[in-house]
Amino acid sequence: MIDGRANGGRANGGRANGGHMTEGRVAEDPASIPLPAALAEIAVDFLAMSARDRLTLLLDFSDELPELPERYVGHAELLERVDECQSPLFLVVEVERDATVHRFFQAPPEAPTTRGFAGILREGLDGLTVGEVLAVPDDAPYRFGLGEAVSPLRLRGMVAMLGRIKRQVRSKST
Amino acid sequence: MAVSTDHNSKFADYAHPERLVSTEWLAGHLNVGAVGNRDLVVLESDEDVLLYDTGHIPGAVKVDWHLDLNDAVTRDYVDGERFAQVLGERGIDRDTTVVIYGDKSNWWAAYALWVFTLFGHEDVRLLDGGRAKWVAEGRELTRDVPAQTAVGYPVVERNDSPIRAFKDDVLAHIGQPMVDVRSPGEFSGELLHMPDYPQEGAMRGGHIPGARSVPWARAAAEDGTFKGRAELEAIYLTEQELTPTDDIVAYCRIGERSSHTWFVLTHLLGFDSVRNYDGSWTEWGNAVRVPIEVGAK
């Protein structure tokens, strides 16, 4: 089996150096609220690639989506189902005392696109505080150039994921 | 036909046995290196655009129902020029035998096959049982994308009318046999999408007046293969009292599940005149002043 990331995935996608370009890229659109740094870095990586390589990177995110922590395994009642995804996705948000947010996702291997979306949000929102998560613009899913790679229709699932994460953050931080 | 048919005894009962191949047949052709040349091309067509990339049948090429077969602007299929490009890039010429397989009991594979038929591609077949059966049998998968040599596919104009129905055709068809292949909840008007899918896409629920509810999945066995001819006849001929000479319209939500039923009626049972209404419920349930029936019957 040949690993898909060999042609243009994260391993040689130049992500490590992407961070400092972030502000310039986002600022090109004055109407946009900026993405948090990690998410902006992911966006830069995607936008630097051809549509085909974006799919490869999305597959990397899918492959690398971690399993649910032990405490949630077998506890479907603790997870929120994201109905807007074509394939079933479940998520749960934890808010620590210092307001740091953690997100956990579960989606089957037969749903790699959904898993990839979840992987982007997991990594891109990593370690953010409540305020920072709530400040993420709702149109963030459209800023990765994925519309042409997977079709805008399919991006609705990611918009819904972000919306539900923010809603859980709001309710768990008050 | 560029490649011999699969002389599987189950298929022999169907009206058009040449439209199906078994996983054994395909594995045999793979073993002798007969896949990926101009004679035989294998395509994967899935709901999830990345599923192919997670691992696919060796030598298979991806075709995406949305990005490759639908027009990017108009709600319609691609035109002859774009279709020629999509097929040519995949090493398919007009005489190539194309075998399509996919996820979800071959919905999207049947949908792709139906679109190929709009363009009159003659030899296009489904892998019985689709991706799930291949995986369940522990057969080989790879992430290796085959290097495809582009060939020239002719620009052919689509011929929609024999197998595709538009809204006005359906309005004129009311009173004649129509098959609604969605789930019972969608048929009755309780749900606007399949159970477990987002409830979006239509302003009204219900079904087209006079349509019979025959969920697509009734034609599929548990392993995703098609049921045998006798079982299919019991459903569509005996129970639903359809006859092979009837003029029939099938629909679902966007035309993918009804492609599966279109395949069953046309190729497995040999019905003469079945049209797929691809506008389906996302058009009918949003259209102004079209008649709608609600309830289970």
C-alpha cells in the first residue's frame, strides 16, 4: 500500500514555514475576521496546493484523527451528533478551568471527508480559549480552498461542525 | 463488447446478464493484468469524495458524481465536451468496457452508469456488491493511483429523453406507473431526507400523486448484491403489478437511489421504458403548485 502523502501531503507540504505568511494572506480580504494562528496556517498550506493535493492533505487529516478518549468510548449519550454531515459524526467539547477548550470527534473510516473536516478543526482550534474559539469566523470552512476540491455542497458539514462546537463551548463555559 | 461477459449462473437469469460482473470475475481479470488498458477500465464512484483515496481496487480510477458528472453551474449533467474530457483522461475510449463500483450498495455507481447511458456509452457494467463486498472478502486495496494514458473520447451529445424525465414529463405522467424509491418516512412526508441524514433540501414533504412506495433497498441483498431475478419479480411484477412494457418513472431525492432501481428494472428485469427523474424530491418538493400527496399510501 502506498501512502497517499508521498505526493504533496503534509510531510513535504511546507507547513512548518507557513506560519509567518498567515497574516498577509488573511489580510488580503479586509472584510474577513482573521482565523486563529493554527487554523490560518492550515489554510495557507491548503491554498498553496493544487486541488488534487488538497485532497491528499485532507486525507492526512482524516488518517490522523485520533480515537475518542477512553472515557467517551461506549458513551454515545455524551456525544453530540452532527446531522448536517453526510455520514455520521459525533463530537464533544470540554472546557477546562482555565478556559482552554478541547474537542473530540468520532466518525467511521468509510467517511474520510467528514473525518478530514474534523481533523482540521481539531488541529486548528488546538489549545484555544473559550473567547478565541467563539471568535472563529463562521465562514472559516470556506477559507481552505476545499470548495473546488470536494464541492461547496460537501463543506456544509464542516460549517455545521464549527457551529456546534461553538454552541457547546458557549453552554459549557457559562 | 470489448471484454467477455461474466458467465455467473446468478447473472444468467437476468434480462441483461452482461451488465454485471462479480468480484471473482474482476479479481480474475486483475490477476492476468487485464485491467487498466483500453479494453477494460474500472471506475470507483462514491458518495464520499475521499473514499477512493483511502484505498481502492488496484488499477481503479476515481470518478466523482458531483465534480466530474454534474455541471458546475447549471443543475444538469456535463455536456458532451466535458464528458469526453472526463472519460478520455481516464483512458476510456468509446469501445472500452467500463466496470463501475462504489459505496452505499452501488448507488453512486448506478448513478454514474446511468449518466454514461445518457451519452450512449455501450459497454458499462456494475460490480455486483460494490466496494463493500470487495472489502468484506478481504480482497486487495491500494492507495496507488494508476498512471493513466489519456485517450481521445469522441464528443457525443447527450440523449436524455429515453431514460431521463423532467418535471413537465412527470406532471404529464401522473396516473401512469411511478416508483418512489425513498424511505417510507420520506414517502409519507414525515421526513425530507433519508433517516439519519440532514433534514434539508425541500419546502414540502410527501410524494408525487399515484407513486408507489418501493424503497430501493428492497432490490438489494444484505451484502449489497442485487437480489436474484425471482425475488425481484416477486416485488416489482407480482406485488407492485408492474409489467415490462409499462412506461415507468422512478425518483428519489436527487436521482441517485432511483438510478439503482432504474438499473434493476431496465437491466435485470428487462423493462422497456424506465425513466429516472433526477430532479426528484429536491425539485418537486420545492416547486410551486405541483400536486403532492402525503401519507403512507
